[in-house]
Amino acid sequence: EIKNCQPFLRGRIDGLARLEIILALGKIAHDSVLRSFGLRLAEAKFAHGALHQLPDGRMLIDSYHCSRYNTNTGRLTTQMFQEVFAQIRHLLDLENNKS
């Protein structure tokens, strides 16, 4: 199912002209974005808060998925999730200040 949706995902990404940063919620989303760009998974390993440059200049940032399991076990805390969004806001602010 994921493989069959790859062309749709890449088409959707390409259709969002103002998209600068993609937030991957979980490793499956991370891997799907990489594959949609034709990248090998070893080129950008998933890690919470990790930032990856994509071939088209956009950025991919990873977060653990906000599933009940991840939040109940403490793998993802509210603070960790908020920090990812703060990182995205910071990157967008830096980019907007360049122009």
C-alpha cells in the first residue's frame, strides 16, 4: 500500500509550491518521504528531531509519531513534540529573514 502511494505523495509534495519543511511523524512517514525522492534510507537515518536536506532544497524533520504508545511510554513527551515545532518555526524564521 505504501509503495503504491509513492507517486501520489511525491506529486502532492511537488504541488505545494510554498512548502519548505516536511514534518515526518514516525519512521514510516520518514521512509516514505525519502523513497518518494528516490533516496536510499541509509542516506538519512530517522531520529527524533533530526533535520535532513532533500534533493529539491526542502528540509525533512523527524519526530516520533504521537501515538498513544509513544506518549504513554514516554518515548515522546509533550516537551519533545513542542521542541520539534519550535525548531521548525526557527528554521522558517531564518528562511524568511533571508528574503
